[in-house]
Amino acid sequence: MTNSREATDEKLVELALEDVDWFGLLVERYEPRLKRYILRISSFPIETVEEILQDVFLKTWKNLNGFSGNVKFSSWIYRIAHNETISAFRKAKSRGHDQQVELDETLFIPDKTDFVKEFDQSLTAQKVKKTLEHLPEKYREALVLKFLEDQSYEEIADILRCPMGTVATLISRAKKRFRNEAEKQDIQFTS
């Protein structure tokens, strides 16, 4: 039998289509990542995030036969999470609920690119959160996917359903908007 820890997502999908118990392994693998992602791009309390996550896995299961393998499974399930979160945003907005972003207080954008290296060491997660809150949704999502979720440009293109060139432009513009917003809030960058 297949070692579940070493099995690829695509292999687990194949096995889950034959035996529902294998789907539980996909849920186990993706639940913490998707929960973190939803929290990072939304303003929802943990109870709402868990409801969204449940809807994500229900939709994933219902549409598992439709997974074609043209994109990575991770991109496909992130796209479902993205869509479910946007739907929840729209429902909340129609009810007049606040749209501020809530991020885990311990989060920092990882030190992986020149953009991130510009941040002063004293920049706190609260300041990052405050800055992200002021960005338009498309820019916030691009930065979260790239720098907090560590998704590749190809995966981001699959999740946001746009060309990779658009992703590159979106991230570039998002970084500029982030810097401008941080400057407005007197957040200092290192030289």
C-alpha cells in the first residue's frame, strides 16, 4: 500500500476516488495551510473561517472527479478556498459587516526577496497587518499568496485565474502600494 506521508497529492486524489478514507489524508494535509490562508486574507473570526474551510472541503470532495490534473492539486484547492472566502466576503458585505483583515499577530513576511529585506527588523506583525488592511483586495491576496503562503507565480496564476505575466505585474504593483501605504503610516524601511 502507498505510504500516505510520501504520496503525491495527485496520487491521494486517485486513491480517494476509489476509497473515501484517502480523502481524509488530503484534508489532514491541507487543513492547516488553508485555514492560515483564509485567516490571512479575511477579517473573519475563527468560527467563520472553520465554516469556510468546511465548505472548501465539501466542494473539493463534490468536485474531485472533475480534478483534471492540468494544474497542481494545491493550486486547485487554494482556488476553491479563495472562491469560498470571496463568497463569504460578499455575504458579509451585504449584511454590512466590517471588512478589515485579521492576521495572526506572530506573522512576518518571510525574508526571501529583496522586497522583504527592506523591512526594518523592528517592523512588527501588527504594522504589517495594518498596512495590508489598507491595500485593495487584489494586492493583499497577491502579497499573501507570494510572501506568506510561499506560492509560485504559476500557482498564483492558477489560484487567481490570470496569466503569469499579470501575476508578476500584480505583485510588483502590490509591493509598491505596500511600501507607499507603510510610508503613510510612518513605518520605516532599512537603508
